[in-house]
Amino acid sequence: MARIVDLDHKWATLVGRLLIAFAAMEGLTLHCLKEWLKSPVYKHVMNMGFAQRVDLVIDLAREQDSPEDKIEAFVKNLKKAKALAKRRNAVAHNPLVLCLFDEQEEFIEAIASEKKEDEVIEFEELEQLVSKAEALEQELSESKVRLREHEWKPLS
């Protein structure tokens, strides 16, 4: 089949960056579960979907011996990740196609859902999703580290 979309790989690059950012966030949730649960329990929950895992990590984070403001910052970032995952799923599970929209004369490349007719992600939105995901991955990682910083002892 002739290739007719993403001839310059700009879409592929952004999709890859989005998936890498989310893989890091997925890994962080698994690390939290492994750290905060006993091994037999972890084995049962490690295969949960991302949204379910985030909900569990939120509940477990609130039980940690950390300052309340640090816990809430971490929880806030987890909730952002869960919300952003919906758009990530649209990117990950739908094809890049040529679309012709009402009142347009030219086809444009977009990621379009076969299930939800109104779910279309154009290039500019994908760029924004990638920026948000990469920034959020950094914020989430930093907020996880801050949960433990009260335990750190100064070097003497």
C-alpha cells in the first residue's frame, strides 16, 4: 500500500514522545504500588489499567507519612495524568488518516476515531498534548520525590 500520510514523520515523532512521557508516568505508578504494597498484593494490582492504578496510588499516597501539601501536590499531578490519559488513548488507539471536514476544500492529516466521530486530533493539538505530557511527567516525578524529602538528613 502506498504511504499517503506522515511522509516527513512529524506525526510519528510526536506520537513517540507522547507515549514515552506516558510510559514514564505508568512506570511511576507501578513504582509507587511496589513501594507501598506488600508483594502478594502488588502482584494482583500491577496489571490494572492506568486509571484504576492512579486511583489506587492516590488513595495510598494519602496514607503516606508526608506533609499534607506534598501529598496534595502529588495527587493533583496524578489526577492531571489520569485526565490527560484519555487523549493519549485516542492517539494510541486510532489511525492517522486524511480527513475532509465540512467547509474545507483540502484533506488534512489527523488522528481520527472510528468509534467517536467527533474525536479528531489535528497536528497542533498533538503538539500541545506532547508538551503537556512531557511537562506533567517531570512535575509528577518531582512531586513524588518531594513526598520523601522530609526524611532526608543534611550531610555534615
